[in-house]
Amino acid sequence: MAKIFTLAGDQPAAAATAATAVMALETKLAKASRTLVERRDPEKNYHKLERSALPALAPGFDWELFFAQLPLPATEKTVLVGQPEFFQALGGLLTSEPLADWRTYLRWHLLRQTASYLGRAFVDERFAFYSRKLSGTTEQRPRWKRVMAATDSAIGEDLGQLYVKTTFSPSAKAKALEMVKFHLEAMRGRIRAATWMSEPTKAVAYKKIDTMRTKVGYPDRWRDYTGLEVSRRAYVLNVLAGSAFETRRQLAKLGRPVDRNEWLMTPQTNNAYYEPTLNEMCFPAGILQPPFFDEKADDATNYGALASTIGHELTHGFDDQGRQYDWEGNLKPWWSDEDVKRFEARAELVAKQYDAYEPLPGLHLNGHQTLGENIADVGGLRVSYEAFKLATKGKKLEPVDGFTPDQRFFLAFAQGWRTNDRPEQLRLAVTSNLHSPARWRVLGPVANFPEFRAAFGCSEPVANATPIW
Ligand SMILES: [Zn+2]
């Protein structure tokens, strides 16, 4: 921080004082914040308030002035406050801490957020801390890749139109949709087979599967970036214009019907999502590429490789968070109390299994912090395996290169996760990421899988013989 302040023009002594002030404020704010585990409970983080109630919660902040600066429809008078006690603490700090410190704090955040888009000295200094120090990264990505990432973030759907033209064919889309269909059928089968779940709860679960939407490849209608000004001025100004444009676009949604055609990821993203508030899955063209998906590959490879994607995202609809949303995406209970208890008992076993993993000496995974992702990883492998069996029912599958179809399914699953983490990155991820590190995203699910043990002749008992899905 002190180095960045110096680059911004502060004398070294003033920069050091500024850094100390920011650190002190950040520490106080962090102490008033919930942990990652606490933030995973959707009900406990949902507090709908009238805007007029905010001054009582955090009196030190001029809320009306704040809202007056935003292009909000006059009809919007309610807010969701995730952590009321944080705002209480913030209100206190705004009064107790010197105004000069708050100014320094805001200056710091402006510099922190823009450093990557300023001159070389800022870029290098930001990299030195956030990447080299915190993650152990030894080298910056080439500049064109960093600029490409900024373009993706600002005008991702314009970029996406160029991307899908060369990378995603209608036949690839048809094949992916067929795989999704078998996955949905497999998930229905897992619900049917869940002996611990009552029939009335199952009936709603089927409805949730039947009404789940799937987006594959790229949007039907592309986003319109009219009004976003990009020109040959300073790079950082274009980045800031992109960010302001996006904020206005988000705020303009208020008071309007939900746009169910919107994509929350760009087509070129090598990732996927399940969105519980929309009950939808999305698989961008960027992840429907080798090694995750190859139109020309056989089913054992495609189903194994997409276990971490289609199986995983689908299972999110039924993990410890996703299961709390109904088929329309409302946070509304639809489980019987008994079923909730039995679900939670099983979820505890998943947490216990992952708590035991120790990526670095003395550093264990936090099974509750990563619970939703672990449930989706474990359940996802199961659902994809069953989908593979449904898709290949009645077909005679031959070994390839000396590996049986089941072996190749699991190999493809593991190969999708070929990743090396430096110790610094592992430490950072274990304390701050809701996902387990890649190695345990493979080891955890297969440790629970009798068919994996049979395929590779493992004699050890399964880690958790009481799965959720
Ligand atoms: Zn996930």
C-alpha cells in the first residue's frame, strides 16, 4: 500500500502513515464482517428493509445523498442488507474514525482497483503483492492477455460474437443439449433412489428438475453496448467507462420483470454456473471445448470430463444452499422438517470428509466453507456417471488404448482438473475460496465412488458410504 501511495505522489513518510491508517480501518471493518461460512446461509443473510430504516442502522452515513447519486427508479424504496451488524459497526466507525482516514481509505481503493490499468510501475506493484506475495505467481501474464481479460469484462458479449463464430457449431450445441437431457434424467433417478427423502418433498424436487432452464453456448439475443464510450484516451478511462456502464445496466433492472434470457457469464468463459434464484444452468461455449467436451469424442470421455460441469452445476440446485430455493427461484422452504434434518446429517458427513484433507502440513480444508461445492462435486460425479450409463444403455462399449469405458470416464474427469497450485496459492484458496483446491475436487468425489474402486482395483473402503445424491 505504501509503495502504491508513493507512486501516486505521496512522500515516503506520508505514504507509510496512510498505509497504516488504511490497514487499521480495514481490520476494524473485517472484524465486523461475517465469515465465509456464516455468509453461506441464505436465510441469515437476507434482511429486507425500507430504505428509510437505513439511517437508524448506520446513522453516520448520509444515505439519502448516496441514493440521490444513483439512477434509481423513484418506486424502489426497499433494500436487502446482507449483514446488518456490519452496517451498524460501519455507522459507528464513520463517527469515531477521523474523516482524513476515510479519505485515505477511499483514495486507496481507487488506486487498488485501477492499478492494473495504470502505468507499468503501478501494474508491477500491484502484481508484486496480490500475485507474487499472496499466490506465489512468478510471472505476469503477457499484456495482450490482460487486456483481453479487461475487454471480456467490459464488452464480453461483443467479444463473444467473434469467439463463437469459430469455436461453437450448431451440432456441438445439439450434442451438449442431449447430454444435459441425460443428466436431468439421471438426477430424477437420484431423487427417486434417495431412501431418506419423503415422497411429498420428492414431488417438488422433480418439479424443480422439470422446470430447470439450460443455457448452452451463447445467448439467443446479444447484449447492446450502445452508450458505452471506448476511445483512444487513457486505458484506465475506458475500463472505468465499462464499469460505470455495467453499474447503470444493473440498476436499470430495478422495477422491471426478471430477464430470463440474460447470461451471467460471457460465451468465451471457461466456466459454468447454476443460478438458484433463476433455477437455471448455463454452460458457455468456452467450457464446451477439449478437454471438457469434444463433439468427436466418445461418451465415456465427454461424460467423465463434464462431470465437473453439467453434473456439478445440476447438483448445485440440490446442495445445502441451492435446495433452499424453489423451482421458480424463490428462497422459500419446500422441504419437510424431517427431510431437512436428514439432508443436514448427510451434509455433515461431507463436511467431515473434507475437513480431514490437509493440502499443506497443518493446513486443513474447511469442510463447511466448501460444503456446497463439495456436495456438487461428489453428487456431480454420481449424476454424470448415471447419465453416461443412460446415454450408452444397450450399446456395446469397447476398451480404448487398454482402458475400459469406466476407467476412461474417471480418467477424463480427473484430466479436466490437471492443475498445479503453488503453496502460497493453496494457502490463499483454503482460507478464502468456497471451492476445494483442484486435487481434492478429484480425490474427494472418487473416494466415495464404489465404481471407481472397482474400475481401478482399489481395496480401500469408500470415504463416505452415506452420500446425499
Ligand atoms: Zn460450483
